[in-house]
Amino acid sequence: MATITGGLTYQALSGDGPAGGADGAPPALAQAAAAPPTVEPEPAAEPARDEKPEPLTEKPKEEPRKGLVYRDLKPAPADDKCAGVYRTESGHCTHGPDAPPPGVDITKDTPPAIKAEAPTGEPGTAPDAEPSSPADSGTPADGAEDRGSAVAAVPALDAAAATDPSAAPSAEPPAAAASPDGRSAAPGSAGSRTAAAGPAGQTVQCDGDGATGNRVQVVYVHAPGKDRYAQYLPSFRKWAADADLIFSESAKVTGGVRHIRYVTAADCTPTVLNIEVPASALAEFSATNRALAAQGLNRRDRKYMIFADAQVYCGIGTFAGDERPGQDNLSNFGPSYGRTDTGCWGGHTAAHELGHNLGAVNNSAPNTSRGAHCTDEYDVMCYSDSPYYPKMRYVCGERSYENLLDCRNDDYFHTNPRRGSYLATHWNIANNRFLMQQRGDGGTTPDPGPKPTPTPTPKPTPTGGTGSHGPDVTVGQIGQDSAVASWRAVPGASWYQLHLNGRHIGWIQGTSARIYNLAAGTQYQVAVAVRYGDGSNSRVGRATSFRTTGGGSGTTPAPETRYLLVNGATGNAAELWGARRGDGTVLVGSQRNGYAHQQWYFDSAGDGTVRIRSGLSGKCLQLGGRASAGMYVAQQPCSAGAAQQWRISASGSGVRIAPASGDRYALAVSNRTYYGSWLIEVQHASDNPAQVWTVQKP
């Protein structure tokens, strides 16, 4: 096994062998794409195997200096789903810890691959002028685009343009094209939006709205007081992109295309969650998984790529060991967990652990090590492992294969296996639904098998004729007052014209847009037309129908019920930054995920006011100081103080939330970034859409 860390590749574990060059091609920024929904498969009841695996009888001797720690792992009995490997205390199967490459000391930190810079906005400092919303331009605030602290926003369009003549957009797009940094020539001009381009080396292949369907979620996990998210965020993105490069370059060997389907931001950077867990949860793999699951990170449509700020392992991942070739294979579902500790942080170890999560390497494979690895070097997944420590063979002698999957493509990865071959009749991770295949139209979908379904939101239904020229639209992230429309890139397109209920509502240069100011519980149709670079237009494409959720004012949340607080114009959900439980943790807006640090209780505080209590920490939101424009909000122990009292009032399909001590103010998503999120603050009450929230159940 080799490890790419900060651009360096380390020698394989199996010893000296033939040398050769390494492939260091940089990943390319891909365009966002949408995929139509189909019926989801269901996971099989248990793994299928050619032969009943021989159960492990004992654990190897621990070698903590090498990260070979087994104390929370139990050899699975013969009748267990994990037979042949270990069972964690949380019920997952795993092959056990991976040994580090020679020369890698797991007790030493991997330095950042990219230098990070401080955010542009700090809490508690009032802006020079009334802040605008991230939705106003579809880009970060001026100056926010540095080497990692910037936050990209999906371009947003006001649904009022479909019904209000005064809000109607221009019949023509702006004359100038987007500037190199992704901003339009007239940022913020009515009815035209572009998304910011992601930082070089930190982007991956985008797919649809960036959140719907089966995806790999990158997570930084740390103990209280040990948070280095700001320092390493650009590096985590780069290492995730490096892992994707391994999969995409490997697919080219057999004439195909595969990309990791990450949870992504609007600029095609992988979204990296910042999650605090108790220090004890980092001491063992089982404890880490339990702590994450307790915060909601246990979704069936997610595999979690974990960068753990600890020095216990090099890497360790869950592994189902299911050999059946169909889409009901257990490796085709989450939750799965792949953990990489600080000494091995990098794209290679992350790709290796994800390989286990996706189903590599099964015991029936031609070159199996019988320990979830393979014996034909060089290969991302091959090394001499426990419990049998097989002899390695140098079949693929070029050292560049250390950064490729499946030497000879006969054990676990092939994009087009020969009929009747092992990978045509057994599980092939190239068919995993958490990977994408790029098609000729520039889009990305799983191949083969079902396409991702926009769950848990309602499924959009394509309607209309088939002779139109505009691309089909997929609608996801459907809420009470907003939804995200996405479509495949069209060659030669300069702009896309978005139509809502048959009316033009705006121009978009990317391939996705958030539509806000929708009515709750209402049916809509959305379609797209294309403006080509030569000035010609396509006809409007097929319309896709969708229905917003909810209904009613939502101003009286039920007691002792968890809710999300979502701003439709930006798509941000209010959350405790870094999932921290400590006093003074700042309230920020981030991509909605529904995890515990985005969940809130609304407790009566008397006289028509409420206290907003965190579902994670049990603490309440409080103004950082006197109510004033730009004042931040943070959590403190709940009390009867006026600073923790808030008033909720109806506003269209949403609500406004005002501090009881200053009704002329409103809670809003600001345009100030805060270490990968948007700072939430109070602003002068206005018609700014960043001040309108919906109270939704997770």
C-alpha cells in the first residue's frame, strides 16, 4: 500500500520491487450534472459468498507504534455476517487496522498540503454597511475567496419573478461573460447568477445539487479543544480530490470513467463536516462510529471519509465482504466508515479505506490475501496483511500502479469486465452506486444500475413533450419555500434560462440554481432553455414537476420536538459551528444535512417568546451582546435572561425570528464567512430573503 501525503508517494508495504514513475496529473474541475430518479434497490439480508469463510480464532498482537490496535474488535463467529473478519462493538464488519507504509510514523502529524488563511468575518464586529445575503450574488463576499475559507453558494433566483412584473428579469443575459474567478460581469444584477469557481486542486466531479442521493461525506473529527479545521480545511479538500483522482485514473485503464460522488458545495469542492466528539471516542474505531451515529452520521445514503485528529491508527474501515454482483450488495449501502489518522492523512489512505467501504477485496477474488486485500503488487489495495501474511507478487511492476486500483483489473475493479469473468459474476466496486460514470452528454450517473433518487425529499416527475432542446431538469433539496434545480451541461451553452410555471425567472451560467420564495405545499413546474455562445437559443426543455413541502405559517413549533432552521434563499441550515458543545460556540449557516448540530427545540419563554435550545448540547441561543446590526449569536447555558428570548412571526411561507429585546432586528444569514460556513447574525429587519426561515422537521 502506498500513501499520497501532500503530493508525496511512499513505498509499498511489501518491500522493495521494480521502480517506475508516478502519475501526478492534477484533477480537473468538472461541471455539475443532474441524474433522473429511479427506484432504489434494497440491501440484501446478509452477505453472499462462494465459500463459507473461515472464522478468525484470535487477534494479532497489538503494535500501537504502527497503529495496529485491536482492542475494540472481536473475531466474528462462523455464523455471523462478519465471519472471516472482525465485528465492531457498534455492529459493523471490518478487516481491522491497516499498517502504515514503511517510513511513515503514525505519531507524527502530516503537515497541511495547502496553507489556509483566516476567514474574512469574525463574530461580534459590526459591518460598515448592512450586510447582504450570500444569495444576493451567488458568490462569496468580496475578499472571501482565499485559499480555503471561502464558501460557495448555489446561484439563487426569486420565484416572485414568475408572478410579479416588477421582479421580472431581463429578457437578455448580461453582455459580458463570467470573469475567471466565476463571478458574472455584473454580480448581483437582477435575474442573472453565476457560482464561484473552487480553489485549484480542491475541486471534484460535481453531480446534481451536491447533496441528493448516495454520496461520500468528508468529515473532520476531533476532540474538544483540539480543533484544527481552519488550518486543514483546504488540505482535506485536496486529499479528497486526490482520492477521486485515483478512482478516475484507474477507470481509464479499462476504458471507463468513475468518480467518487461526494457531498459538494456549489463550486465543486467536497463539503467537509467539522465534528467534535469526546476524546474517548477517538481511542477506538467502534467508539468513533458510535459517536458519529449519535449525531446522525449514520445515513444509509452516506459513506463517511473520516480524517480523525488522533494518532491511534494509520487507517481502518468497515468492510461488508459481500460477493454478490447485484445492486442489492451490502457494500452498495451506508452507513460505512473509513478513518484515517493524522500520520497517514492524504489521498491514498483515504482512497484505500473507501475501497474497503465500497467492497474491496473479497475472499473469492483470484488474488485475495484473505484479509480484505490482494497479493499482486503494485496496487492501492494490495499488501501482505494479517492474519495470513501471504507472499506478494510483482505483477504490475510500474510504480505508478501504487496509485491505481486493481493490478490487471481482475480482483475488484473493472469498468467493463468480460462476460463470464470473475468481476462479471462477483461484486465489482466499479458498479458501486457511490461512484459516478461520466457519459457522453457531460453528465454523471451511476453505472450500471439505478440512478440516485432525491430522497428524503419528494421525487420530481418529468412532464411535457420530448422534442425540446433544453436539458431535462432534476429538482432536489425540496423544502417549504425553496428547491434546487440542476441539469446537465450542454456543449456550446453560454447561459441557461430558467422557467418557473412557464415564466422566465432568470439567467444562470452554471448548471444548478436555487429557487426561493416559493409557496409551501404548492405544485410547480421548472424547465430550462439554452442560450448558445453564438447568440442562438434552444427551445424550452421538458418541464419537471415538484411540490414544496409543508403548509401553514409554522410559527408555533411543537414543544419537545426537534426542528431544523433553514433559510431558503441560501439553502443554509442554522448549526453550532464544529458541532461543539462548549459555551460561546457561534451559530453559523451551512449546507443542510439534518445532523444533530442542526437540530433545535423551541421552548416557551413566556409572553409569546421562545428559547431556541440545541438538540446537540442542550444549550440555548443568545445574542453575543446588545442587539445591534451585525451582532453574532452563540450558545450559552439556558436561562430566563432576555438575551435568550426570541419572537417568531409569519413571513410568506416562512418565519422571521427577532430578539425579544429588539424587534426591529431579525436573525439572518450574513455575507461573512466563518471557517467554511456563513456567520449568522442579527440585521435591521427588511425584505432581505436571508432573514426568512422555515422551521422543518429533520
